[in-house]
Amino acid sequence: MKVLSVAGYHKTGKTTLVINLIEELKKRGKKVVSIKDIHNEDFSMDKEGSDSYKHLQTNGETVFARGLSQTYQIWKRRLSLNEMLSRLDADFVIVEGMKSAALPRILCAENEEQLTELLNDSVFLISGKIADNLNDFRQIPVLRSQNEIEKIADLVEEKVFEVLPFPENGKCRACGLSCRQMVGEILKGNRKRTDCKTDRLEESKLKINGKEIKMAPFVQNIFHDTVLGFVKNLKGYEKGKIEITINE
């Protein structure tokens, strides 16, 4: 999936941009999903004392709440970006927030001071309230979400790429860069998405409930060597594809 972030301070036009961009991409036949990152410690999708709240407090992990027109799955913890993405199926995922994640980014701002503070190599477009006063900033285009959404969608389709394996921690560095640095280099045209070495390693894969668990190259090597070293000592071993099923 192609994933991008729309980031910036509160009340700078992020949600307006996200809504307009979703509508425009859907017009183009794209399947679009959004993620809203919320920094309110009191945030909850459930009401204390409700039946679904009691379910969640009892089982301690997750609960489905199904109504006549909506269904929620609520977790009693903060999911990582990769955990959320593993449960989605879309052409584009738009994340409102997560300004530190290794994702191509549209930066929304109210003034140049905010731009100067938040601008980094992951930003390929500027929008929000400041777009009423600027056309570009440090060679980065500035576009209005209200009447230039087609141009914004064009840039999104041109610039945004398949999400890197470790968008939040970026600790792999198999390519010599962190995932955040790699995003910037891809946007500049200095690297390609296919330069990610973790995605290119196919010797070992780990799946849990059908969802692939990404592993850095050195972890893949340890996993591969440990399993192979054990299996090679078993009677009946022969070289080939090894499948292991563990029902926990």
C-alpha cells in the first residue's frame, strides 16, 4: 500500500485537506483508507459503563461493537502503525498526524515560522492556511486544498510510494540509511523504493494469522539460521521449502 502523512499543528487545515484528497482519489477509482492519530490522553471510542466497555475491561485485549449501521473493533492499547496497516487493504492510506513517521508528507501550516520548524526532507508538498499567502517555499510547491485538490492528487500519485518496512522505528539500516532518511532520498530522486534491502530478502518470512511480520535483515538471518540448524538434524530432512505451523 502507498501511505502518506498529512501533518502540522492543530487547526492548520489538515482534516479539510484529508477529506478533499480522499474524495478526489476516490473519483479516480482509488481505494482510500485514512488513519487519524489523536494525542488526547482522554480519547476513547467507548463510553465508560457501556456494555461494550464492560466487555473490553473483562477480556483485556479487544472487542467488536456492532450496531445497525456501524461496527467498531476496539483495542485496549495503542497499536503501532504497522499493526494498523496490516489490517488494511487499500491503494492509498492517508495518515493525519504522525509527523515523525517515515512517510512522504504533506505539511499544513499557518505561517512561515511553523514551516521552518517542521519542514524536513519527507515533505513533498505544503498546504493548509498558509497556502493563501504562498506559492512555494524553499522550492517545495504550496497548493490550496479547496480549489487545487486535483493538482494535490496528481502530486500524491506521482510522489507517494509503497510504505517502507519500519515506518515508525526505522532501525533497520540495511541500505545504510534509516527509513526516514530513505524517504527523503526517494523523494529527491536519489534512491528508488526498490533499493530497500529488507523487502528484497525472501529467504525467510514469518506470518501470524496470515499477516506478515517484518524483520530486519539481521533478525531474518538469525531466524533462518536457528530454524535451519534445528531442522537439519531431524531424520527425514531434505533441502527445500520449510513450513512450520504453531497454534498458540
